[in-house]
Amino acid sequence: MKKFSKEEKSWALYDWGSSAYSIIITTAVFPIYYKASATEAGVSLSDSTAYLGYTIAIFTFILAMIGPILGTIADYQGMKKKFFTAFFLLGTISTALLAFVPSDDWLLMLICYVFAALGATGANLFYDAFIVDVTTEKRMNSVSAFGYGLGYIGSTIPFIISIAIILLAQNGVLPISVTVASRIAFLITAVWWACFSLPMFRHVKQLHYIEREPNPVYQSFKRLGKTIREIRQYRSLFLFLIAYFFYIDGVGTIISLSTAYGTDLGLSATNLLIVLFVTQVVAAPFAILYGRLANRFTGKKMLYVGICVYIVVCIYAFFLETITDFWILAMLVATSQGGIQALSRSYFGKLVPKENSNEFFGFYNIFGKFAAITGPLLVAVTSQVTGNSSMGVFSLVILFVIGLVILSRVPEPTPHEPIDKVAAE
């Protein structure tokens, strides 16, 4: 911690706090709670899963569409923190409200979840863009990895507390129902997220910005159109986004389908939670290690390493047979999951013009969100055609290879002028 500045630590601590949402609401507790509530209300298993899928698709599409627009407006002086604050409040308040939704009102539960997810992912868009304001390009790899490392560690604490409360309630040790215990987990998430966001609000400022001008909304749309027209001037940035689209699609697909693989192998819900917890713990130091190695060997070379590890994961998954194999696979993913995401963020941060960072991170968000479509579709089609789900996982090698090839054509990051100046020239 002593190696990082006050601004860098304050920025990274937000990851420590907000990652509780990712593991408790997105991955572990809320999906199980929602499924149980919908089933109790008479909704079939297939329908409840479909409704959850539609909900995720809705907020993903909304944010992907408005991300670049809001990002362009946020590039004006003082606007980045305001947009970040608005989405942060939307996320934390909606997460807390999940604790007060009647357990049989699964529709209202999903509505609250949409607003919570919009707040969490929207705040992350501006949080990522703040990396250009809190550190230098030379330190960006280390700082980005440090944030991911803190996120993995920080998320395990409220996760352990929440699971302990739920298990103790389930076994009758605590005089509360599992429903109440799950609601307590939602409140813990919101409070944890809010408390560790305070340093971000206090110490992180927008240093790179565009001076305000009349009709900012109109001018923002105008600048967004200009960016799209002049994107060829940023060939390295555009190539990186394409590469990122493919390899992050593979990463996201493996994460989202991992619990399904574990269930097929016979892992119980409790054992899956244990695997998830251990994966978080292992991922933390490896994320930081990736950042350090990137300073020595360059971020691009370490991205190569991360992609190659995932190619090995896909090949190994083809031969998956036992629970031991699943543990090995999970640990392989843990070694590179945080590192590849952290270095992608810092590499992109080095490529973007600092004054237009929000606008470009809006595009980064679009490529990341829509990448969540191709991978699952590829797995589904391949599995159905071959009749073998292992072949579906193996097919993800295609995405990683394409991403690797395109990434190899991306030049090393160099300082860039604001898009307005490039267009003028």
C-alpha cells in the first residue's frame, strides 16, 4: 500500500467495495434467492431462468447504448464525478431496496435488480475512466492490477459473512429464516460498497477534461459523431477494441458457465461456493503479479500470456471428467482472470486521449458488453450440433486465437492528442 499515492489507493479501494456486488448480487446469493422466490410463486424453472436472462439482456443493452453518449458528456470539466455519483447512488440504493422487496414478488425483485445492475455497471464505466486521472502511464499497469487485486480480496469478506449468516440460518443456529438471512446479505453488500467508496469521493478528482461550452448535450453528440468518423486516426485503439471483443468474450463465457460445468460434475451448491471463494482468493495475488510483470515485460506480452492460459483452459475443459479436474480448471482460471482484465483496462487507458477518456471508455464498455453474446452462442450451437457440451467449451479456443492474432497487430501505446485536435488537423 505504501507504494501507491493517496489518489491511487482511494481509486483502488472502490474496487474493494464494489466487488461485493459482483460476487453476492451478480454471482452467488441473489440468483439463488430469486430462483427460490420465483419457484415459490409458481413460476416454472425454465421461465424463471428466462426472465432473469431477459433482465440481464435489458440492462446490458441499455448501458451499452447510453455508455458512449454519457461518457462524451462526462468529458466536460467536473462532469465525470457527477455521473459516477449518480450511478453509484442508483446502484447502492437499489441493492439495499432488494432487502425490502416481498419474497413472493419476483417481478419487483427483477425491477430492483435492473436498477442495481445499471448503477453498478454504469459507475464502473466512469470508475475505469478515472484511471487516467489518478496515475501516470508508467504506473497504470500496477495501479489497475492493484485495483483488481483489492477487489478480489475485499469481495471475499462480505461474501464469507453473508454465506455464514445464510448457512447458520439454514441449520437453525440463528433464529431467522433463510429469506431474512439473504436480505441481510443484500444490506451488507450495499453498506460495504458505500463505505469503501468514500475515499474515492474524497480524494479522486477529474484532472483531464474538456472545457465546458454552450449546449453541452448537442456538442457531446457532435463530438461523438466526430469520434466515430475520425476513429481511423486511432488505428491502434480500434484494433485493440476488436481484439478485446474476442478474447474478453471467451473470458466472460467461461466465468458465466463455470457453475453449470460444476453442477454437471456433481458438485453441490455448497461446494460450488467454496470453489468460487478459493478462486477469488487465488485471483487476488495473481492480478497484482500480472501488473508487476507487465512493468517488466510490457502489458501486451502479459496479455499474450493470459490469453494462452485461457486457450489451455479450453483444451483442458474438453477432457474434464472429475471434480479434481474442475478444481484444476478453476485454479488455472484464477491465475489469469484478474490479470487479463486489469491489463486490458490499463492498456486501453494508455491508448486513449486523456481529455476524451470517458467517451472512449464508453466504447470499451460497448465492446465488453456485446462480447457477452458471441461466446455463449458459440458454445450453445457447437454443443447442439455435436451433442457434446465439452466440444462447446473447446470451441471458445477460436475466440482466444482470433483475439491473440489481432492483438499482435496492435502497436505499443503512444501519447495521443484529443479527438478535437486530431479532427481539426
